[in-house]
Amino acid sequence: MKETDQIVKRIIEEKGEKAIPTLIDLLFEGDPQVSDIVVDALEELDCCEQLLKRLDLEMKKEEKNVGIYYIADLIGDKRCKGGIDYLKSMLNLVENEREALIVHGALAKVGFKDSEKYLLYEFENDPYMEEYLFDIALMLSYSDDEEVLKTISSKVKDHPELIEILQSMCHRPP
């Protein structure tokens, strides 16, 4: 078991749901390594309500913190009920392509087809997105659209790392 897995397991076993507010606060500290561990822990906990409340609070602030993008991604991964409206509102806050990808990725995971189309377009047509192809494919891997599968397949020859994504798409339950 990796060290980070042990840390996550320990947080969940020792603190459980009581740790959620503190864990969410840690997403806003600016340490990517800590944030990755926190995200793993939050994925195991029932925290959608707290994530949505914190996102709402943070979106009202003038200065934006990277923590909101971690929360957006978690809302998408957990498919939090009611999250789609918050995520759509976040589109007004994005300042660069990377932020747009994160928010559209979260929206695509909760089933927002317009974001899926956006990601598919970026994947297929934007030469500046070349460095993010794997990330975009991962965001699209939640789709059940045959066109998404075909599009990702079309890039495998030049990007063999995408095979992993295709395998995950083929092995999930219908």
C-alpha cells in the first residue's frame, strides 16, 4: 500500500465525516501534494453537501483560489446532486484554458452534454491542447457516447497512453 493510501485510510478511519470541513479547508492551502491526498480522502466520504456549500461561499469572493477547482473536480467525480448549477456558474469565473477544462470536465462527469461536446472539440481540433490530451480523454471517459470512444481511439496511434483510458471505458458496467 502506498504511503498516500495509508494516510487517506487513516484519516477516514480515525476522523471520518468529522474531518470533512478541515479537509476542505486544506484544499485552499495551495499545496498540491496535500490537496491530492485530501481529494482522495474526500472521494471516500459523504461530503457533497459540504462541497457545494463551500463552493457557493468561495464563488462569492472576489479573489479566486485554486481550491475551487479541486472542489469542482470532486463534485464531478462524486456526481453531487445539485452540482450542475454551481459548475455552470463557475464557467463565468475561468480565466484560462486549464481552468475551463477542469470545469467542463466536472460538468461532463455529471452528464452535461454541452461540456462533453466542448471537451470533444478541444480533444479533436485544438493543437494547443496536445499536452492535455490524456486529461481530456480521462474527463471524457465517463461518457457513454460511442462518438467519444471513436474519437479517443483515433488518437491512440500517436498517443499510446490513451489505451489505458479506452480500456477503462470498455471494462465499466453498462
